[in-house]
Amino acid sequence: MGVKHMSRFERYLTVWVFICIVAGIGLGQIFPAVFQAIGHVEVAHVNLPVGLLIWVMITPMLMKVDFAALGEVRTHVKGIGVTLFVNWLVKPFSMAFLGWLFIRHWFAPWLPADQLDSYIAGLILLAAAPCTAMVFVWSRLTGGDPLFTLSQVALNDTIMIFAFAPLVAFLLGMSAISVPWDTLLTSVVLYIVIPVMLAQWLRKILLAKGQQTFDAVMAKIGPWSITALLATLVLLFAFQGEAILRQPLVIALLAVPILIQVFFNSALAYWLNRVVGEKHNVACPSALIGASNFFELAVAAAISLFGFHSGAALATVVGVLIEVPVMLLVVHLVNRSKGWYERGDMRR
């Protein structure tokens, strides 16, 4: 299986993001007053243009989630257990550690001192939100069990509604970064609870008209998500442009802990599934959801909590920049290692 199963938008996401970086920086330098005006269109510290873009970005993805699939959880208890362990007990904490190690210590001399906490916060936000939509693509590319993929996404989304805010608050507190609880809870309501409710309402209406209608609408609105993401990135880099031009090394340095956590968590989930005896088509989506991130939510939360100009917003965008090429590499590795994985099954 190959990248032919990805849409053109998905396949070239890294290219689009790079174009948005260049366009955003350029437009921000040419029309600074315009972007400052956009940045001030706020209600209760929520930027309205960005809030709208984020709803357009997230809602079509959440419409793919069938919460009725939670009933399938019991058919792959071991694989689900591995997924939950890696997603909620390993990934966020390992990223907090990597942020502390790399950003606050090893890379600190090359980063702006006033943004170190913000960069760490962005990395934590990125790791605290398991992938919701792109994992369906990665699962298809590995021949993953579609019911398992659907059930683990539905379960993760359910947990995220209740656990995202406390987990982020706890990890930021451990990193000595204070965030107002009301702002954090507002972000959860705006960018998780309301989009989930809206998406499920729209899903129910469309499915009442038949599966064919639902599939046709999803095919039409699917590109809206990434288009809205790219528009958000143009705005973000218009605000971040000056800092990036002064510190071009920042993006590369922020990518290091993200890359390490992707390979560490995917390898851990893949190996644990082999140890507990799950099939390869379960181990693959389990490993992939443990490695990828719900970066749309991370970007939204970072902007809400810390602002457009923050290092947190920039750190989450670096996650978007490297998502597709890195995840395609993980897909390649789990596909190539299928023989090794199944030899473990035969020994049992």
C-alpha cells in the first residue's frame, strides 16, 4: 500500500505548510497593519477569525468518528490497552521530559530566553492530544483493522473531552508554567466539546439521508479542514515572521524532541502489541495513533492560551510541518517489519 491512498492535500501537506510559512512571513512584513488588525478581533481573549477557521478545520474530521464504535473496544482489549497506555501515560510525560531536557537545557543557548517556557508548553499541547483524523489515513496505508482504528479514535476522543485540560494543566505545572484554568477550560469547550457535538449532529443528519449522501458530503468538505489549517498557518507566520527571520534555527531545534517522541512512542506501542500477542493489523494503527498528534487542536489551544506571537504556537506548527513525512516513514517501517512481527506470533 502506498501514498496513492492519500488525497493530494494530505500527501503534500509538508509542501503546503512550507509555502504558508513563506507566504505568511512575506505578507506579515509587507502588510503588518492588516495582520495586527486581524489579531485584535477578539472576544474574551479568543481571536474570532482563527476560532472560525479552527471550527472549519476540526469539524469535518470529527464527523468521521463514530462513537457507536466504542462497542468494538472489547474485541481488542489488549491493543486498546496498549494504545491508552502509550497515548495517555507515556506520550505526554515523555514529551514534557524531552522539552525540559532539550529546550530548557541542551538547546537553551540557541533559543530566545523569554520563549523557553512557551516552547515547552507548545510541545506538551502537541503531545497531549492524540490524533483524530490522519490516523485513518495511516491505518489504511498499513492495512490496519478499520474497526479497531475507529474504536480507538472514538475512545481517545471521549477521554480527551475530560482529560485534556487536567493533563495539560498538570504537565505545565510540573514544568513551572502557569496557565489560567478558565482559559484552558474555555479552549476545551470551544475546540473539543462544541466541535464534537456539532460534528456528531451533522453526522446523524447526513447518515439519515443514506451512506451515499454522507460519503459524498465528506468527500466535498474533506479538503476544508486542511485549507482552514493552511489559512491559520498563514496568519500565524505573519505574526511570527519577525522572530523567525531573527532566529531561523528555532524550527529545526524544536523539531528534534518532536521527532524523538514520534519514533519512541510508535516503537513502544508496536513492540508492546507484539508482546501481548495482538495481530499486526491492530499493532499498526495502535503504533501510529501513539506517534501522531491532533495538531489542529494543539495549534488552536496554543493560540488561545499563549497568543499568535508565542513560542507555543510556533512549536505546535513545527509538529504540523513534519507530520506527514515522519508518519510516512513510520508507516514504511511497520510495513517492512511485518515478517519480524509475525514471527513473534508464531513462537507463541
